[in-house]
Amino acid sequence: HLQKFRYFQDKPQYSYALMAPGEHNRTRDLPGGRLHYVKGMPVQAKDSPSGYRIMLDANRVRRVFKMECPDVVEIGAPYSDPWFAKLARLYCDPVFVGFYHLEFRDAHIEPWISRWPGWARKATMGFFDWSLRLMYQKNMDATFVASECVQNELADLGIDNTILTPLGVDTDKFHPGRRDEAMRRFWRAESGDRVLLHAGRLSVEKGTHVVLDAAEQLLEAPDI
């Protein structure tokens, strides 16, 4: 999100505002826009350090929309955000777009309810799927996805208003010419070895256990 503020910092013709769940309601003026925190409830796996929250204060959201009156509303999470976003229509008629960058069902919902009774898990997942169809298919002008895998999973749920925008890499910063041989020696990697890097957070929802299981098999190769 800080990258977005940096992007708009050099574009004064645009007004950018971000709403994010936080511990308390407050607003920060930053170079490039305004950051509105909305009081939210912590929701995360027991051993996750992510600090994720879900926005709960609908009145706070309404007041922010009244102040900002946006032309475009981007929804970045499928929980309370899509429902609260409709409050913008009280004051303006924005374009609504969603960004669905991973399979939330597998990464967040299922781990969170894994110890619930079977009937409760089934009912929760059914409600979540219904909510996705309602908010993303019927109420979004477009839904951006970061991979064909996620696009196909949404299509299976009946959501076909998706636009594929694959995640990219800054090839100026991440380039073989920037390879640091001293760091490779610190890692005990020979010049011809391939080095594997996990750049994700060490959290359950990031599937770190899958990376560790795969690493045990990959490390059997002599050049890794």
C-alpha cells in the first residue's frame, strides 16, 4: 500500500485515499494521499503474526465515503469490505472494482474454521461462496485477479467478470547482474548452485509448511 502512496505522490491531478482496518479510528495525511483507519476485529490463525483485521465500523466507513466521494472504489478483501463499499453510493456513483489476488477460501477461511464441527464448516463455506457471487459477480464492474488459477476458481463459482493482471517483477532491481557473491558464500552456495528463496511471511495462511516439505525433497539435489 505504501507503493500506491508513492505512485500518487507525483500525480497531483489525482486524489488517493486508502481505508484499512486498524485498532482505532484515525486518519493520517501522507505524501500521496490519506490513510483512513477503520476500527476492526482481529481475525487470523492462532499462530499467525499477520495482524489481519476485518473492518466493523460501518458508520466510520460511511463518513469517509461522504468526505472523499470517490470516482473509483477498489476492494482488496472479500470479507466486510465489499458490503461496506456499497455505502459509497449514498453520496456518489463510483466504479467498483475488486482485486482478488489469492484463493481466500483455502488460505484464510478454511484454516480459521478447521476445528469447527463439519456442519458449521460446510455452512460457513457455503455462505462465503454465496457472498462472493453476490458481491463480485453482481455488484462489481470488474474483478482483477493475479493468476489463471484464481481466475479459474472464481469461474467455478460463477464469477466471470475477471481481468487477469499477473504479478510482475522489477527487472532492474531483481537482475542477475546484481548477484552478490559474498552473500552466496555466506549461504555456502557454490557458483553453480541454485539458491531457493521463500519471500513470504512465516504464517499458516502463506503455506510455509508446504515450502518446508518441498525443500526437504529439493535439497536432495546436489546443486541446490
